[in-house]
Amino acid sequence: MRNILLIISFIVSIFHTAAQEADIPCNVKKSDVFKDEYKHSKILLVEEDSNGGVFIVRAYQGSLLSGATRGFYFEHYNANLQLIKEYEYELKLGVLIGIVVNNDIVHMIDYGYDKKKKQYVCSANSANIKDFKFTKKELFSLEWDEVKTPGLFNFGSIDNDYISNFITNNDKTAFAVTVDVEDKNDKEKHLIYVFDNNLNPTLKHEFKREVKDRKYKYENIDISEDGKVVYVLGRVKDKKEGKKGGSKKYHYELTRITSSDAKIQTFDTDEHYAQSLKTVYKNDKISCVGFYSDRNDNRFKGLCYFDMDPVTLDKKTTKFNEFTEQFLIDKYGKKKEKELKNISYRDIFLTPDNDIVFNAEEYYITTHHRTGQNGMSTGVYYIYHYDDIVTAKISHEGELLWARNINKRQQTSGDESYISYTSMIINNDTYFFINTGEKVKKLRNDRIQFGQKSAKKSNLNVIKINHNGEFEFKEILDDKDNEVPFMVAYGATTKKGNNIYFLGRKGRKKQLVKFSL
């Protein structure tokens, strides 16, 4: 009898695992294979036109090691991904910090030092995509001695510029440029300039806190839909900070800024430790969400959630949600007191019901020594690990609806473009696009793990998680059918949200692919 039960259990296990590989409707279109002058490039932005075509901006680099952007390719494709028009924009002065597209007009926002004016200048170079005749407009300028170099406000510009930052709101109807500026008492101080997507200024504000610059860490900035309100989230170290490895002493500050005033709400994470938080702007509240651990413990235990009134900043809800039993079984095969350590935040989405989908990835770096024939070290090289995908859904009221761990093992010592993932959300379903090996590995306790065959020779898979947290997957491109592998780390979605584009590359050969879900 016992043997019969084991056989039945084994059959059920195989059926359940196989059932996860499902038929996820996905339409695929590819461009022709083409060649660029520059080998290394990545998609920065996609905007669809009214005829089903798409406008794509790609940044190119002189080499992968330099990491510096040399210029940009503007490309207009029709609905069949046939190239209609292209234009090369070479970056000469300053640093491009952002791109804004409004209908057929593209604005290239750059920031840099003008030697003739002896000022730092932020400008917009604008053109219609029909002719690419660029005109320049100065947005603002600052004296040389006003600007602090290097600055620490750098979580979004294209080349991670150290003296300015560029942020857009969710609908891309407004953008902000921030500049870290000098303060004679070394207090935290920077300037915020906000514009709509027609380059009209909507807000200018000098943000200053009576806190030493080194004790204030920026977490996130959000801009309202109309571009008239800015929310700044920061973490402030308290005067008596705990010793290294001990209790962390700090608090968070959320600042609401308008053209007429600024107000601050202070809050902390009590007996827990939230390493970083991200703001999420919704119509009736401004929320903060992130992973937390317990005091004196560097392992993440779950997700925390705070929300405030978007006008008064009155605190409404505070929630600390432990990882679910399902999440721990996903990761370890059983419930264990061994939660995550190396989690890197990736993106946040809002569902139509204003629930929050929070995505992250296990990311860490290891070092290895090269040895010569004599056994002596000849140098150190780094391995970049992109492992499990962590995803969770939090309700409008802050309750953890579900949390899932997708087992994945990927690493590289070179180009990271072909590993990791890009995610998107359609209605209440979340999708992840990843490159994997030929076979999905079966783990104990009815689990699977996506592996890696080769960074540049992999099958492209889509993973779907529905509104209940149930996930399934499907292979949508086999490497045998592709002339080039696709860079899944740099996918770009459209405003409508049901199309995603990837660039493939092998040497100087390139190809675009479009997935419609």
C-alpha cells in the first residue's frame, strides 16, 4: 500500500510540475538583422506611433569597459519592424541625463559645464522625429561655485552623472532635474527643477535640511501627474548611531514640495530595519514600500508598507508583512529560518486596483584569483551573480496578498546584458522575460529552477504570475532559431503596457524583437 501511495505521489508531482509549462499567448515579431558602426548599444526608450509602428532610442558606447555613452541612434520602424528612418545623434558636450518624448517631438535633456559661460547649464535639444532637425533651449544654469562635486544624488541619469539627476513621473507627462549644491555649513542642500513634457517650468525649489550631507541618504523621488507636486523620501542617520553590526539608529523623512510650501513627515521602522524604501504615488495616498529585517539581523524577513495622506502627509497605515510560507517553500523546499540577504530592488508596478507589485532579484559579487603556472596569483576578477527573482503583491491597504520566489542561477564575469530579467505588468498579471538553458531543472518538493547555458546562447522564456500568485512559464524563442541572442536585462515597454522590445546582439550584428501579450 505504501509503495502505491509513493507512485501516485510521484505521478501527481510530475503532472503538477509539467502543468507549470503552459501556453501563454505571445505574438513575436522580429526586424531584419542589421549592423551598427558601434558594437555595444542598448535600448533606452520606445514610443509607439498611431500606425502601429515604434520609435526607438538606443545609446551606444565606444567599448563595454568604458561604460560611457558616445551617442544615440534614433530609429523609426513600421508595424512590421521595417526601418523607416534613422538618425545618429553624437554626444559632444555635457552628459545626457534624460529623454522626453511628446507626440512626435523628442527632447534630449543634457547637463554639463559650459566653458564659455563658465556655468553649469541644463539644456533641451529638441526635434521632430520626421526630420530630426534639432534646436536647443536652455532650461536653467548655475554658477560654477554653486555646484557641489561630486554629489551623492545619483539614482537615475543615463550615465549615472554625479552632479545631477533626472526623474519622470509614471505617465511621463513631467520630469525633474535635481542638482546637488554647495552649503557653507556642509548641510544637505540641492535644487529641484520640474518641467512638463512641453518644457514649461512647473516648479523650482531649494531643498535644504539641517542635517550633515553625509548623514542624509536619498531613497526616492516621485512627481504627481500634473507635475506640480514633488515627494522626496530620505533616510537620516540619528546623532548617536549604533556601532557597526549593532542596532541601526535612523529615521525616514517624506517631504511634500509645491511651488508655495514644503512639509515633512517623519517616521521610523520601530524594532525593524528597512534598508531602503521606495515611494509609490497613488491618487488618494503616497505609499512607501521595501524589504525589512529585524534589528541586529541582516537577513530580510518580509516587506514593510507605510502610507500617508498625499496632501497633509498624515500617517494612515503601517504594516510589516513576514514572508509567506509559500515563499519559503518556493525557495528552500520547506519553511526555514533562513531568509534572504542579497536582494536588489528592481521595479514597482501598480495594478488597475491600485495594488502594488514589488519585484527584486538576488544580486551579489564574488571575487576570484587568477593563478599562473607557478601557482602565483596573476590578478583578481569579479563574478556577477543574478540569482532568484523575488516578487510580491501588496494590497491597496498594505496587506501582503502573495509572495513568490522564482529559483534562478545566472552569473557572468563579462557582459551582464544577457542575464537578469525585464518585467512588466498587464492588468493583474506580472511577466518576467529571462534567458535560460535548454532544460528547466526539477528541484525537490515540486519546485523548478531556471539555469544558464551560455550568456550568449540561451532560450528566451516568459514567466507569468497571475493575480493569485500562481506562476507558469513558456519558452518563446529557442536559440537555434535566432541569429543573435537577446539582451533581456534591457527590455523596454510601451505606455500601453502590452508590448515589450528587446535588442539582440552578436558582435556587430543586431536585431530587434517585439513581444505582444
